Amino acid sequence: MFVRSQAPHRSSRRAAVIAAAYTALVGLFPSRAPALYASYAASVAALTDRCDARHSSGSKRSCTERIERGLRRFRRREQTFTLTTAGQPSRTYTSIADAHADGNHARVWGAMHYPSTVAVSDAVGEAIATYVNRHAMQRLRER
């Protein structure tokens, strides 16, 4: 996966990261959407609070607009992407969940795993997402 080091023009990098993480995690773990949204909302609120604390009214509006631009860029929308492997045909997907399912099927069809192993791997991935949600997607603190 390719990630640009810069947020979209005149956007908050932190807001873009928050929105991208939320979109990716909800795409992979839709059953966790309510908990993920709560963390997403808390993180966005922390960014907004930071604008309130650090800026006067004119620059605060500019700060808030940069946050909104960063969020809009990655807010839950269809994300089309293509995966390429040398010597293999490219695969284009319209969601992370589709790529995830395709990868699971390939592991079974390629005789690398049994379907039960794939189910266990998915459960471990869900546990990791829960851990990340509880420990890493926390409200930002002032530095």
C-alpha cells in the first residue's frame, strides 16, 4: 500500500490520518463500526479542541477548515485500488473487504491453508483491530 507523506493541499495531516485509519478499519471489520466511530469522533474532537486552544477566531476557522478538508479526503467512500505482483495479472478492487476476501480465498485455493485456518486468522486480525482501537486510537493530548 502506498501512502503519501503529505496530506491533500491545505489539509490537516492528522485529520487525514484519522479518517484514513477509520475508513480502512471499518472496511476490514464492519462489525466494529460503532466502537471505531466513537474513537474516530473523539480523535476529531481533540483536533478541534486543539484549534480552539491555539488559535484566534480568524485562524481558528482556517484550522477547522484544514481539519474538514483532511477528513473529507478519506471519509467513507469507495476506494478503488489495484494490487500488482511481478509476473501476475493485476487485481483491481473497490473495497478493502473485497481484497481481504480474495486473499482469504487465494490462501485456501493455493493449498497454503485450510478454511478453518483462515477463520482463525480473521479472528486474530479482529482481536488486533480491537487492541488498536482501545490502545492506539486515543484522544490526542496536548504536547
